[in-house]
Amino acid sequence: MPLFINALEAAAHRLSVVPPMFDYFNALGLHALIAAARMGVFDALDERPSTGDELAATLGLDPSSTTMLLRALAGLGYLRIRRGRYRLTRVSRLWFTTGSATSLVAGLEFWERTACVVWPRLEKTVRDGSPATPFYELLENDPELSRSFQAWTAAVARRQAPATARAIPVPRGAGRVLDVGGGHGVFSMALLRRHPGLRATVLDLPRALDAAAEHPRLTLRAGSFLSDDLGGGYDVVLLFNIVHGLDDEAVAALLPRLAAALNPGGTIVVGDQFGDSVMPGRASRTLLGLLDLNYRVAAGGRVRGFAEVSRLLREAGFRRPRHRRPLRSVTTELAIAETRRR
Ligand SMILES: C[S@@+](CC[C@H](N)C(=O)[O-])C[C@H]1O[C@@H](n2cnc3c(N)ncnc32)[C@H](O)[C@@H]1O
């Protein structure tokens, strides 16, 4: 969560009255958030708003340090105080309690590892352009990290999937969906719920499928979309949060293979964050810039604008790429296009 600074604080920063340490404090905020979620602070406060001392007694923590942690979390906007007791905000209830369908708690290990292991290698990436890690190889070889990554992406997908499924034009009579790198299967499941005649196949690396959804009309297929046969006869292909993790060569090689796997007139839906959308403000633009760098350092990819994705789709043989923003946010934008009808 961004630090909330007022005009006076912003001026003090501009005039260099204070050293430029906001980035350092943002990093501390991440650790405060992760520690709190792991220790069950949000779950406990959801059950019973508490003072620092009460919460410390409930969870067996140090009272004075617990109070400091709660004060810091309130400053970051994750808690509020009423009549001396800390309680959750809507944001923390939605994302940081374990009982919420969009809980990020199981995904926090992934954030921590990315911040502490991947990002310290940024210099190397900037020097030679290569990612810090063979990211998906790393996940395949580390079951806990893979579980945490899937938990994080699944939580975000659960928030986005219903609106996204409504925005996807499933052709009349469509029978088969291929969810490329679909991992947890949340986007496929949302389509299956909406369209009782559909069957979906999630193609992903073996470890990623460990925690995937189960459904009689959902098939999980372990394999690589880079090197394995994609099959054919699909009516819809989902390519969600995949393009940003690939280099230009891999994207250019993948899209024509997906076109060939679709029936004539079949639909591809690319879901991603497109950098050329209208941004509501400077904070969003800054976050998108950091996300761009994150995709490069973690996986060798980058943010691609709708204009570029649209061009790549046309070059791969798709028609009429359209831009949709089902949640009116930049977190999931869609590029929808069709293969030619014969
Ligand atoms: C950022 S996640 C996106 C997951 C899901 N599509 C979503 O939008 O929430 C990328 C997914 O691609 C999978 N993946 C990466 N490289 C792959 C490959 N070569 N073949 C198959 N799946 C791959 C990962 O395992 C992971 O599940």
C-alpha cells in the first residue's frame, strides 16, 4: 500500500528537508504486513477487535512490539482504531484473512522470496538484460514456493474471474477451451460455470497443477506450451498473464501455434496488464513501471501495450483485436480476437 503523504510532507520531500527514504519505508511496510498475516493478526482482529495488549495475549506475542506493529499497519491503511481497539479495514478483510476467497496469506511467501531473493539480482539483469532466475524452473523445483505462487495468482484470479468470464464472447455451440498456463484453473472454472456446454483443458507445468481446481468438465494436462504439441479443435484459447513473462521471440513463436490449435472463427483472449491504457494517476504509472521491471528481472518478460499485442495477434493470423477492461482497472485487461473463418 502506498504511503499516504500530504502536501506539507510532499513539499518537505521536494525541498530535501528529509532524506528520500520512502522506498526504504515501503519495504519495511511489506515485512510488517507479511509478519502480521503469518502470525494470524488479521484473522484474530477479524474475530475480535482488540487493543495491542489484548491481541498479544490472544496470540502469545510481546505486548509492546505488537502495539507497535498494529500502529504501523493502521498507518499503512490496513487497520483502523475505534474506541481504542484495532479492527480490520475492508481491504485487509478481503485480502489478508485466511477465510476470504481472495486471501493472499498463502501467497505471501512468494512475495517475500521475490523481494528478498529475486530483486537483489536486479543489477545483473540491467547489466546484461537476462532474468535473475529461470523463474518457472525455480518454481518447478520448489514445491512450497510453487504452492505459494499459485495461491497468490489464484487469489487475484478469483477477484477478477467473474467479470472476466462475462466479458469473454463464447461462440454459440462452442465446446472446448484451452487455458494456456492456466495453473490453478480459476479462469477456466468461471467460464465452465457460465457455459454448461463447455469443457476446458488447463495446460501447465506439472508442479503448477498440484493445487489446480477439480471439476468433471476440467482436464489438467501437464506439459510445456513452449515445446509440447498444443492439440487442436479448440473454440476458445485463454492466454492469461503469460505474455508478460515471455521474451519477444517466445511470444512470436507461440501465437501462431495457438491460432493453429483453434477452430476456424475460434477466439483467443489475452489477459494481461497493457502499458498503454489510460492510467488514472502517477502512482498507477509508477507501479506499472515497477511491474515492467519485475517481469524482466523475474522472468525475462515485460509489459506489452494493447497496440503491440494487437499487432502480434494480427501477425499470427488473428482478426479484429479488441480491447476490454472488465474491471475498469489495469490489473486485468483483455485483447480478444478471432481466427479467420474458412
Ligand atoms: C503468471 S502465472 C498465470 C496463471 C493464470 N493463467 C492466471 O492468469 O492467473 C503463469 C503460469 O504459466 C505457467 N507456465 C510458465 N511457463 C510454462 C510453460 N513453458 N508451459 C506451461 N505452463 C507454463 C506457470 O506455471 C504459471 O502457472
